Amino acid sequence: MPILSEINKYLQSKISFGKDDYAIPKRWMPPNYTGKVKLAGRKFFVNPYEFISNIIDNLLKNSVEDVDYSKPLSLIKNVKEPDWIRTSLVYSAHVRATAAYVHDQTTLFVPIDEKGYTESGTFLKMLMLIPYFSTYNADSIYLLPITQASGKFKKGEVGSPYAVKNFFSVEKDYHDTLLENEFTPNQEFGAFVEAAHMAGMRVLLDFVPRTGSRDNDLILEHPEWFYWIDIDEMNDFAPPKVKDLGFVQPSKENLKIVYNDEQVKNHLKKFRWDPKTQNPQKWENFIKRNKDNPDFLDEIAREFKVITVPGFSDWINDPQPAWEDVTFLRLYLSHPEEALKYIDGANQPPYVLFDVVKSSLFPGKEKNTELWNLIANIIPFYQKNFGIDGARLDMGHALPDELEDEIIKRTKEYDPAFVIIAEELSMDNHIKAK
């Protein structure tokens, strides 16, 4: 449902209440802006409602009547092939950072300043930047994940957008206070996509199909889709080091060395069955009490003495630390087939190891069909509800081929010209991609 015009009407209704005290950098000022501007040093000061409405007005004037710009641009233009990406000039952006600015006269950044302006990046401010992106001749905008992120175990003060708490919700912190409570983050993102399409720009999103946040919302419904360790093992948790191997990827040739390593054996002992499998009745009672509890993971740790395990690299002896804010999704309900030679498959709880992470090379026998179906429906959700034009698959190299093919198939069924960009660690594969 087109929403840009509705947001513009709201902004216009607020112009008379706005003040010329909203600072923006000079580079953000469109050359055709006709509103009131005050210049102070290296900043322009504008009425934010007038400024953004003026930008939207210009986009609407140059749009074609009766065209639904909330649809993918390829559907609007009747483009059937994804070749547009080969000549596209793509502007990469992280909403929170790219559109961040100190909008008052101070020099200290705060997420929301004393005047109530959102200084962190928002979808509305990304819309404001569309004329700026045009100065680079960008015809596509690629955004880092905009899905709802978690604040649990966050990296730094604000956390990572790759720690996805809900795959089907848009980040609530990307709402702009200028719109008060009149519009949702979903609507504001939809307006940004419409505006980009009116400017002839496609919108691509980054998606994270291999991991979720440690407190991902799916845990309450499907704890068996995640990997769990004893809570007492968390303080010093780290990926195991394999002393007889270097910095290499797991392979059938080195798997025996991996599983025979003492650190790996100790690592496997840390894992536990998920809380529902441990005690179904206790889990059922837990859900009744905690289904709306934002801190449910803390309660799981207290009651069941287990917690979701941090993620880590699929490279053996990778020097980077564990990924404390994310955990892997359990794509297979059985252990990797190759690993069964080295473990007690019936008694070993589900675990994360280099080969498990690299499920593209080390699949299990029983795929997690319901989870695969959910993952394959994430991108189509954003295609149909927001009209996105392309996607990047984070850790696409670690997805089973069958799942990756299904993801691509479903996106193409809706938009044949939809583009999928993979994260690829082997540079030789660019030949195959062409």
C-alpha cells in the first residue's frame, strides 16, 4: 500500500509548527530546494517538516500518475532479467550511521536530542538523502540489515544489525520522532522504497539466513531450532583450537583430525539438549509465564541451566573471537553425516562445530523442513510488502545448496529480475557466478 503521500500530508500539516532549527550538512541540501534556509558555519538550518516535504514534493512531481511505486522497480518497468545489476552503481548504507547527524547546535551526538529530533539514522532521513545519493549517480541503494535487531549481548553501545531478533519485523529504532506515533517503522521504510523508486533507484537489503540473535523470537516457539550449552560454560566459551591444523576450512580430509582433538572433545561436552526436549511439561509451563517476557532467555538460563551458544567462524583456528551476539540456526535435525564416524550420534546433543557451520559441505540427513520454509519466505515477505529489488545473503556460502536454491526460486517467482548477491569467500567462484 503506497504510503509516501500520506507521510507527506502529515509533514505539510506540521510545517507551521516547525522551527528553522534543524541542522543538516551542506551536502544534504538539494540544489532545487525552495524553502527557508539559515546558514551558520558549515551547517544549514531548516524547518525539518518543510525540508522533507519539499523533497517528497519534487519526487511526486516527477513520478508517473497511477504507477504503484511500492512495487519492485523491475515490475514497474516490466524488466524480466537481473542483468541491471551488472551496470548498476550501488550506494551502500547502514541506516543508523549513514543518516546520523547532530541536528541541534551542540557537538555531542545523542540518539534523540533535547529538542526531540532523532539524531540517529532513520528511514525518514534516508528518504531525505535520496537527492544526495543522486549526486553520485547511484541507481541502487544497498542497506545493511533493517530487520529488528536484539540488544542482548550487544557489541558496543548500540549492537549489530546482524543480530536479528525477528526476521519479519523492521527495526523499531529507525522510526523518526518527527512523525511522532502517526506511522510505524514498516510504513516509514515503505515510504523510503517508494521514494527511491520514484527517483529511479532500486533498493537492496542484506539478509541473515544462517544465524539469529541469541534471544531470537523463534526460540519461544521452537527451542529445538537452536543450539544450547550448559550455562556454566559461558564465562570462558571460545571456539576450540585444533593443534594439528593451521588456519583452514573443514574438509573430509581433515575432519578426523578435528574430532580427535582434545579441545574439540571438551567442546562437544558443553552442549545440552534444548529446554523443551529436556522437560516438555516444564517448558509448556514456562511458555505460559514468559511468552511476553522480553528477558525470556535469562529465565531459561535460570530454570533450565542452558543458554544459546555464541556463533563463530567456520574456519578452523580463526583468530577472531566468538560472535557473542548471535547463534546459529539448526538447519538439520540430525548431525552431519560425515561426523557420525567420530561421535556418539544418539547421545550427543546438537552442537556447533566448523563442519556444522559449513552445512553447504557437511549436511545432515534430516533437514529442518519447517525452518527451511520459514527462511525461504523471509525475502518474499519484503518483496511483497515493501517492493525491494534485490538482496545479499549473509553467510550464503554456508547454506545448503538445496535451501539456497529454494530461496532464489521463491524470489524469482515474484520478480524474475530480482537480484541475489552472495557473500563469497572463494574468489575463484566469480567465474562460476558469471
